[in-house]
Amino acid sequence: MSEKHDVTGVPTTGHVWDDSLADFANQPPKWWMLGLAASAIWVVVYWLYYPSVPVPSSNTFFKGIGGWTAIKEMDADKSEVDAVRGKYEAKLKNMTPAAILADSELTEYVKRSGKVLFGDNCAPCHGTNGVGAKDKDGLVAPILNDDDWLYGGQIDNIHTTISGGRQAVMVAHKDSLSAQQIDDVANYVKAMSDEGKDKADTDSAVAAGKKVFMESDCTSCHGADAKGMQAMGSANLTDKIWRFDGSLEGIKRTITYGVNSGDPKARIAIMPNFKEAGKLSDSEIKKLAVYVYKFGGGQPDLPVAPVQATVAQPAASAVTATK
Amino acid sequence: MLKYLFAKNEDIPAGSAAIFWGFSSIVWFVIGTGLGSFNAAKLAFPDFVTGNEMFAFGHMRQVHVHAVIFGWISMAFGMAMMYITPALGNTKLWSEKLGIWNAFLWNVGLSLGLTLLWIGMTSGREYSDFPWFIDLYIAVFMAVPLAINVWMTVLTRRTQGIYTTNWFFAAGVFMVAIVFIVGNLPEWFHLTGLTEAYLTWWFAHNVLGLWITPVAAAIAYYTIPKVTGNPLYSHRIGHLHFWSVVVFYSTPAAHHLMSAPLPEWLKSFASVEGVLILVPAIAFVSNIMLTMQGKWNMFVENLEVRFTITGVLLAIPLNMQGGFQQTRAINWYVHGTGWIVAHAHLALLGFSTFLEGAAVYLGLQTLMKRKLYSLTLGNMHFWMLLIGFSIYWTSMTIAGLIQGAGKIYEVPYIDVVIAEHPYMIARWLGGTMVFISNVIWLYNMWMTAREGTVVPAGRLPHEIAYER
């Protein structure tokens, strides 16, 4: 059968395919066969070490001489981590968030694990590090690294917000107010933010709006001073911080359709209840409360000691940055 | 081509079926990579085309994957089989008419299946997403006729032996039918839980391991000896390659489920099979490399050889990754990250696409007896494909390592998303480059059919590539 190839002198198999195609009768190179043998040895070793061969009649399998199981490996990894974290976690369990804040070592620990919790649970709405995230309707959720708080910035307020969720309602005014009234009051609200409340009150251009504000239902939530009430989460309208779009058009939309009012065009502002959803444990919520507090905007508990008041001061500069 | 659907078999010119398959495959390649580029844009720019569920990533990804696997890769294989199988048997294709009907039904069925996936009708199982009746159609009207034609051509050959390439082709069409029928059992019998997961991945992996990988390798066994004129280095290594693929690579499916509650012995079994892919891979690569002795100049000069050898060289990193990334020690790090996406594209867009490209370039020129319209455009296609793929692979591998680190070290997910954003943009650039190169290829092949220089009788297209 075989014939010598005219150039190399190695015999071919003697076949010719497709007019010109032939193949040599070469044996595999020695290094190749050695590699094959080595891999066969490796297979045997691997199978001896790990659980490998099933034994169908007894419904079990050869467990491997290494005694390896996935559960054992996971437990070993977990205990390594727990050895580091365990002592802190045990302490955390029975402490209030305020007590954690008072312990600087614990606060440092909580800030680090809080970063992961915040990133996975909070950052999608509040933005990485609480700087806020925006979609086409504006801010998705309040900015957390300033010192302006809808529901209060004391450690217990923050803890309550995270564990219980928040869902305020501002009713739609498209039926109770005329288009002209909405225009007027929106102008007044914008003037309060732009010029300050005192100046807006004396500004004759927005006097009509002030009248609507004082005589309709605005004051019942935002207060006669328009500074909002933290108990119900109504916004302070006299500062330059806007939860929703602060342009004239944006303000008109908020007034017309409300917030969480059920109207299809209403603004949506829902903070989920993380405790009820089973998403976060008690310790994790405490950690997050401390972590958020430590963004810089946390407010000390009353009564205010003079020293603590200055601590909160640097955060105020962040307010202008978030405009 | 459609005029031959109702012609008598003997009236159809030899090679018509292969040409039909070849052009279909290129069109699907353009569509498939276009969809890929679109999907990559969605991942790089989240606000790109929103508000319509048909263009959502979940829908479009399935269409992309199936357009590429069943359109481009499988139809290019069909082309290679219609052309190479008879050539190696010194005979004609058993039935040109069956071949043309097969390609026609393939295009119709695939268009229908992809449309259903597009509008959201899916089985929801990765890589076997088609609904059950499309799976049935694929088995009966697409896979079986191809198998019959290949087997009958091999059986009616006019040579004494069967050449290496045809072992793989004949085995490939046989194995893919089994893989398809068994792999879709969960669909047909509503199997659930781990059984479903295992069979789904048994299908997904064996489509690669018993269909795409061996058939793509078989193309190199033909093109390299044929174009260089060197006899294949070793018939015996070809044997080792063939049997080690069939034996060692039959059931590595569980290595996709290393974190699932499957029996540990099954994972060990699959993991070992995964590493043993190195045996056929090294056999294949060394056989082709040794065949190239004395003809390495053709790697530079000849387009088909360059495509083939690039594909063969890419088999090395492919199998190094594939062999080791599924072992317990490495899988926990890379599982579920962009690393795997890069690896899948190394297999399909790297290794196998370059080999199929060689077959389609060589086959269409030979069968149409026309020289490539523009070698410059051919070279452009090659380089844009290679560079685009390299950008894709590199960026996704890096993104995968970042994701792996994020997963292990409890980095907040959103931070990982931000960190990998530049690599997502790079992936989109690479993918778009691949898409553009394929548009160039389609134009080049179309012009070859219309205006390519006629190859004189007794000569091969690559022999006159540089003649004006």
C-alpha cells in the first residue's frame, strides 16, 4: 500500500484524496505520548483524591482519599472570616446605633462593612456613597451626604427610616387649584428658594402665589414658615435643596400631580421597608444607619452640646455642592 | 438557487447546494454579529434603545446567540460538508437537490425560530432557548437531512479509505442529532430541577464539544494539506484526535454547574473530562503545525492558510482556558463573570470562525470557479476580524477578572459595574469592528460571484491569487 513521499522520504498511507491530498504514516512524537501518559496519571490521582466514581447498587459513591467535600471547604473559608468579624458582630448585636457611634473602633468596623451593604442595597437609588442618582425625572432618591434631612438626621431617625421604610404623600392639586393658581404658587415657591423666604414674602411679583400658599392646603404640611415638618417628611421649601426637579416646570408638575398620590403622572418616592422584606438583619440595619450618619450629614441628638455643633459644620459646605 | 428546488437532481450543477449554504452562512454572520454589536452597545450605554421589550437585552441576546450558532457556524459547516465530503470521496454530492432543500428549510426554520425568540417565545433554557416545536423542526428538517446527505456521500465514495476530515464530518452530524434530541428532553417531557439543569448544560456543552469543535477542526485537516500540497503529518495522530474527542469529551456538562448541588462525583468526572480536552487539542494543533513544515510562507501569503492557521493557533489558548477554568480551584473565581463570555467568544468567534472562514473562502472560490474579487478586501476582513475579536476577548477577560475579584472580596455590585464600564465600551468597539468586517466580506463574496476572474480548468483559485 504505502509509497515513499518524493520529498521527505517518509511513507504515506498510500491513499490519495481529492486528486492531490495524501497523509503520512508518521507515529505521534515521543513528547506527545509522554504527555498523554502524564495526563492519564493525573486523572487517576485526581479521581483518587476527590469524590469520583459512583457505586450505583448501593446508591453511593467513592468519597476520595482526601476527604474533601464542598461543605467542608466552605466552612473552613467561613470560619476564617468569622474569626476576624465575630467579636465585633457579637458586640453589635445588643447595642443601639447611638452606642455604636460612641465607640470609635466599632464605628470604624461598621463603616467598612456598611460600604458593602450600602453598595448592594442603597446605591442603586441613592448613588454610590450617597451622592444621589438621577434618571429622566431627576433625582431618584434623596442625596444622603448633605445635612438636609426630610425625616431627620439624628441617628435614631436614620435607623427608623431604614428599618421601616418611608412613603410620604403629597396630594395632587390639579382639581383643587386652577392652572393660574398653580402657576402663581409655583412662582412663589421658586422665589422662596431662589431669594429666601423673607425677600419672597415682600416681593410683589409673587404676592398672588403667597396668597394661594397661605390660603390653600400647602401650610398644613409644609407649615406657615414653609420649612416642612420632619415628622411627616414634608420638604423644606425655603432652602436651595430640591428633592424633585426645582425648575419652575418641575415645581408645577409636583404641585399639579402630587407625590405618591395615585395619579399616573405623580412623582414616585418610596423608600422600601428593608426589615419587613427580610432583606437586611437587625445588625445590618444598624450598620447602615451608622454608615449613612457618617457620610457627614448626621445630626447629633438634642440637646446640642456646643462642641458637637461644630462637628456637623463641615457637612454644611456639601450642601452647596449638591445644587 | 431557489429555481433548483423543483429541478431534477441531475439538472442541478454540482456545487450549487454548497454555494447556497455558503452565502446563507455569510448573511447570517452579518446578521449575527450585527446583533452582537447592538447588544454590546446596550451593555456599554444603558440608555441605548429602551422602552420596547423586543429590543431588550434578554430578547436580543438569545437571537444573537442562535443566529451565530445555527446560522453562521452551522451553515458554514453545511457548506464545508457539501463541498469537502464529496471532494475527498472523489465523487459528487449524494443529492444536490436534498442539499438545496436542506439549506432552504434551514433558513426558513431559523428565521421562524429567531422571530419567535425575538417576540419573547422562549423555553428559557440557555443555548436551547427555542420552543419545543422549533427544536423538533430543527431535528427533523435541518439536522437529519444534513446527516443523510453526508453519510450517503461517504458511503457512495469512490476511494478505498475515508480521510480524517470525513470521519469528523460523519461523526459530527450523527452526534449533533443525538445531542439535540437528548439535550432537549427537558423541553419535551417537562423535566425540572437538577435534571433539567444538567441536561440543558449537557446540550449546551456538547453542541460545542461534539459538533462545533470537531467539525471546525476537520476543516483544517482538509484545507492545510490541500492548499499547501503537503501530505498530512500523521494519519495516526488524526486517529488519536478523533477518538479522544469522542471518548473524553462526551460528558463534561457538569463542569458548568460546579456550584450547583449536583453529586460531587459527577463534578469530578466532568472536571477530569474537561482537562482531558487537552489531549485531542494538542494532537490536533501539533498535527496541523507539523503538516505546515516547509510551507510557513503560505501563512503570510495565502488567505485560506492564514485563516486556518489563525484558527488552529487560537485553539491553544481556547483549550488551556477551557481545560483549567472548570476545575474547582479556578471555577469559583471566574464562574458567572465576563471571563466566561470571553472564553465562549474565543471558541466561536476565534477558533471556529477562522476555520469556517477558510472553508467558505476556499469552497466558494473553487465551486464558482472564480478568483476572489479583491484580495485587499479579503485581507481587510481577516485583520478587522482578528483585531476586533482580540479587543473583545482582552476587554472581556479583564472585565471578568474584575467581576471575579468583586464577587470574592464583597465589593458592592455597583462599584463593579462602574469599574467594568470602560471594558464594556471596548467590547462594543471590538464587536462592531467584527460586524463591519463581515459586511465587507459579504460584499467581496458577492462581487466574486458576479465579477471574479474565472479560474482556468485544472488550476486552483489560490494558485492564481496573485496573478492579474
